[in-house]
Amino acid sequence: MNNFSIQSLYNWYRNTLRNPKYRWWIVFGTLLYMLSPFDIAPDFIPIIGQIDDIAILTLLVSEVSQLLIDNVKSRKGATVTAESSDPTEKTVDVESVSVN
């Protein structure tokens, strides 16, 4: 039996958007869906027709902004790592204790 849910669709969208190979296809497809008159809820139905477009647009903007934030953080982390020449700055001394 096919187990379809909104959560599984969201997870597929998010994971595919995070894959660099398919990222631009998903962005293009989402924008095409936004402009298309053929939707899950057609745009000529007041309010309900715009809800699916707003939900998809919100999902796209939030995921793309998260990708940009992650990219900036990774670049900033790479810069900090390159500037740090003392390897002991990253070393953490830990004392272990056995718990019985």
C-alpha cells in the first residue's frame, strides 16, 4: 500500500532541493508551478486558489534562504580555520569517568 503524506512530500522536496544536481530543476519547477494556471487548487477560486501558491512559495523561500545561510556559515568557518595556525586551539582535553 502506498503511504503518501504531506510530510513525505516535504521531505522529498527539501532533500532534492539540497542536492546540487537537482537544485535548479526544483527551483525552476516551483516557479513554473507558481505561474501555471493548473494547480492543486486553481487560482480562479478565491482565497483557496492562492493558498497552495503561498505555501509552495514560502517553502521555496525558506529552503533557499537556509541553503544560503549554511553556505555563508561554511565559508566563514573555512576562513576561521584557514586563519587559525595553532592546532592546539581545536584540541579539547576530556577526562573520562566510568559509570557503573
